Amino acid sequence: MIFAEMRTEVEILYEFVNSNAAPGFTDAEWGTIFTAAQRRIVLKILADGVANGAFNRLAIEALIKTIQYNTWTTSTYYLNTDGTAAKELDDTFDVTLFWILDEYVTSSTYPRIPLKTITFEEYQANLSNPFKKPDLLEGFWVIHKTGVPTIITDGTTILLYNIVGVEHPDNYAIASGSDCVLNESVHSLIVADAMKLARMSVNDAEGFQIAVAADAI
């Protein structure tokens, strides 16, 4: 659904509910409202769980992407279970992602080795524990410090660090002349939420600002 179609639907809904003319918002103001509504719908889906039914996954599929990193440096502190130095990512993260769905590593033999996020305390306590240490079956460990992941393995040489994440919906703002990138199945939800925000902006300007700002991750 394009911007003009969304705007028309909201105006019709607004007039039906309020029995008067829709407020005279500019295209830029409508764009702010629709972008905020889109963001709110995406956040609701993420909170519910992307894997919780086909609807959720399909709805935001356009925002989901996998990024691979393959530049490494040797850790000067963390060790793998075989005594070799662990690896740290030596690359710049894609800042367009704001929600991580999954992360895993790839070796020359195994295309997908799961990762378990742990703390420094868990690393110290369990590295030598044969029942909890990282392995191919249970997955390797990842420690995130200052945004840089350190991968702790059983000594397996890893080639790729893979992140499956969700781009921030505001990267695809709904503005005059643009389409909504989300699946059509949620366009009606965005329109309904935009109508609520439009009413709030007129009847409760402070509440509108708070509602928009609270969801602006």
C-alpha cells in the first residue's frame, strides 16, 4: 500500500469515528504518523516473537537479513577448551540492525554451529566443566563486550560469524510517494494504529509525543 492509499484510508476512518473532517495534516506530518505506526506494529511483532506463527515472520520478512563477518583477530585473554586462543571479531557491525534473532558460526565442515551468549563469570566457571563446556552439539560460546563478540570453541577453526537480525523499520520510513515495505497483511494494522495516533495528536498532543518517543528505539 502506498502513502496516498494509507492516508486516504486513515482520513476515511477518522471521519467515520469522529463524525467530522480529518485534521489537515501535511504530507510530512502524515509521514511521521505512519512511520511511528509502522514502528509500533513491528515492535509488537518482535515482542510477540517472530517465530510465533507464520503471520509474524511473513509480516516483517522484508526487514530480516543475515550478515556474515569473516575478519578475525586473536584474543589476548579468552581461551578455547583446547587451550588455543579464542577469536574476536575484527570488523564493524552493521548498525542498521537493532534486533538480533539468531547468531551462529560456520566452519569448513559445519555450516551452522549455534552460539550461546554467556557472561565472563560463566566462562570462568564452566570452561573446564566437561558437561557444560562449548562443543559442536551444544554450541559454542559468545561473549559480547563493548559490542565486539568473542567466540569460544572446542578448538574448531571458525570461518564466518553470522547474524540474523531485523533492520530498524525507520530505515524504511513511510513518506509521500513511497510504499510500505512490510507485508500487505499488516498494512491494515498500520492504518488503524496511524488513525489512533492522528486522533491522539489532536486530542492529547503531549500523550502523542510520549507515545511516539517511547517506541523510537
